[in-house]
Amino acid sequence: MKPYLISLLMGVLAGVVYALLEVRSPAPPVVALLGLLGMLIGEQLVPAFRRKLSGEPLTAAWFRSECVPKITGAPPRDRAAEKTGDKRTPQ
């Protein structure tokens, strides 16, 4: 139930922002897609800030393995299979 309420509240917040920016809702497809991309990128800022605050480095490898799959929707690559030369996809 909690994810549904959070989703509803975030939708209301997005509606308020749309109204303040005078963007009609539903937004034109390009505006809506850019907004979704911004949301995906914004979700990755929190782990990056947490990582930086804890003193861990923000490396390109971390970004590729943690952020890119979440932003693009691509499944994370199986590092163990790469090392052994196994070309099969994980089940």
C-alpha cells in the first residue's frame, strides 16, 4: 500500500510543478519523456551523494554498473560470465 501512496503523492507533486510552470498536462510526448528521463537521472543522484558523503569515490565503473542500467533499463552485465568467457545470458 505504501508504494501506491508514495506514487500518488509524487504524481500530485508533479501536477503542482506542471501548474506552476504552466505546462499543460498531459504534456506533449517529448516534454513527458524528458521529464521521465529527468526523474531517472534524479533517482541516481541520491546514491551518488550518499556514496560521496560516506567517502567512497564516484568512479566511472560504479556509474556504469549502478546508474546506467537503472537509467537505460538495460539489465546489469554479468561480470562473472564475462571473466569466464560464458556468452550465455543469466536465467
